[in-house]
Amino acid sequence: MTPKQKYFELAANTVIKNLNKRQMEGYYCKDRAAAVKKALELIPEGSTVGWGGSQTLAQLGMFEELGARPYTLLDRATAKTPEETRKMKQALFTCGTFLMSANAITLDGLLINIDGQGSRVAYLCHGPEQVLVFAGMNKLASDLDSGLARARNHAAPPNALRLGLNTPCTVSGKCSDCLSEKTICCQFVVTRFSAVPGRVKVLLIGEELGF
């Protein structure tokens, strides 16, 4: 085990202890393969599964893994009309498992997310029976302020670039707290406690993944 791998494991253990205090479950997965294996263990066969936009999930190959198993998938990318998209978003509120990533996770167990339309964080806050949050250890932050800074300056700009948006951060590379009509920083959500014990499950992965 390298010093960095050991650090990832030690830091993850600290986060997991603090997630437990907040009625959230935490798991440390040493690599991508372990994360996929743990996720599939947590999703019962026959479940309805949906997800929010996430480069982490794509890098893990989760979509392909889910498609090869006996799940009913709610994939918004397959919707052909705005009405189909609207109905699928409504259906996601009652799905068995919702998958997403986080923009930052603090050592004391806070989940920090920035969203545009809010259709990702909405399901974290309410609806699905369980929510699995996947995060590479590059998403770790020491506290709330550094987590928010990470989300605004390290997650939002590359996401805006990925989406081809004309926002100030796609020019400067840093957040300017803009009010651009194309901003994706519309919702700032800090999850500090799960009212339903164990509903939110966080898979910390010993690699650098996503933005």
C-alpha cells in the first residue's frame, strides 16, 4: 500500500465515522471495481434504478453494469420528448435507488452539491427509497468553506465547459459568483443529516474520479 493509498483509507475511515453520526452509511472502496461490486450488493435485484448526471458514474462504468442486470432503469438520456423527460423525472421520486456523485464531502461528513435545475439534488433530499453517493477521494474537503470552494472552483467550471455553456468560469477558470442566465450554480445543497436512517449511503473510492 502506498502512502497515498494509506492516507485515503485513514481519511475515509474518519468520514465514515462522522457519516454514521449523521444517520448516513459510509463505505470505503479501494478502487473502481470494488465500488461497483459494493453498489451492486446494495441494490436489490428487480429494483427500479435512476441516476443524475455524473462523470464519476460514467468513469466507473456503472451504466453498463446496471444494464446487464435485472433492474428497471430510469435513464433520462433515453427520453425522446420533453414530456417523456418530465414523466421520467417524476418517476424518479418513487424509484428504489437513485445514484449520484457529490461535488465535495467534508471530513466531518457533510455532503456538498451544486446543481442547475435542481433535478439531481432534489432526489437526494426527498423521494427515492435509497440514495447511493459515489465520490473519489479527490472530492474530500477539510470543512464546509473549503468544500464549497471546491464545488465552485473545481467542479462547476469543468462541468460548464463539458456542457458547452458560455459562463464567466469557462473563460477565467474560476467562479465569479455570476448571475449569468446559463449558470449551473443555481442550487447549493449541504446535506448534514439523514432524517431516514441509512437512506443515504456514501461510497468513498480510493481513486481520483469526476470533477
